[in-house]
Amino acid sequence: MVSLKSIRLFCIFFSTFMLAGCGELAIHDVNSLLFPGFYRSEVVGFVAGLGTTFAALPDLIGMLRRRSSKGINPRMAAIMGTFQILWVYYGLLILSRPVILWNTIAVITNFFVVGAYFYFARRENMGQSESS
């Protein structure tokens, strides 16, 4: 006996498969209705970039609240920042405003995460050496 869920999944898959072959139904990258100076893909890029750019922000906020570097791995932020610099360069090559903007902000955020880590780690090491 075939379940209702299986039938639904088949219908979704089949209709998606059929629509994929219709070139006239493809989404064309035209000017956005909300922001006439931008293409739709740029608006989607700005929205998508918003979430991924601020992924390191909770670590930075937590570190500043705790005033401690505990639980933070600066290598991750440094690696992310390095590759985001490459994303900025890529954005310049393809002239993509969302890629340039969000990755520039992400580089700055990761720079602050690494800087705060070393600041708090140095303070913690100085505190340990004074108590010894």
C-alpha cells in the first residue's frame, strides 16, 4: 500500500521535473520591482548574505560579555576571514554588489573576533602570571 506522503512526494518531484523543461517559465534576472536599480538576483544575494555574514557575531558578542577568550578558536575566524577576502576579490571580478558588501562586513567581523580573542587571551595570561 502506497502512503499519502509518498504520493505527494512523487507529485512534487514529477511537477518539478516537468516545469524544469519549460524554458519560457524560467526566471529571468530583470530589475527588481522593489529596488529598480538592482537586479532580482542582487536583492536575493543581499538577503542571503545577511545571514551568512553575521555567523561569527555570536562568538564576538559572547566573548565581549564574558570578557574571556574561553571557548573561542581564533583559527576558525582567521581562516574564514582569509577566504572572505578572496570572496571580496571574486565579487569585484564579477561586479556583484552583494558579494562585495557582505564579505567585506564579514572580514571586518572576523578581524574583530581574532583581535578580541588575542586581547582577552593576553589579559588572561597576564593575570595568571601575576598570581603565580
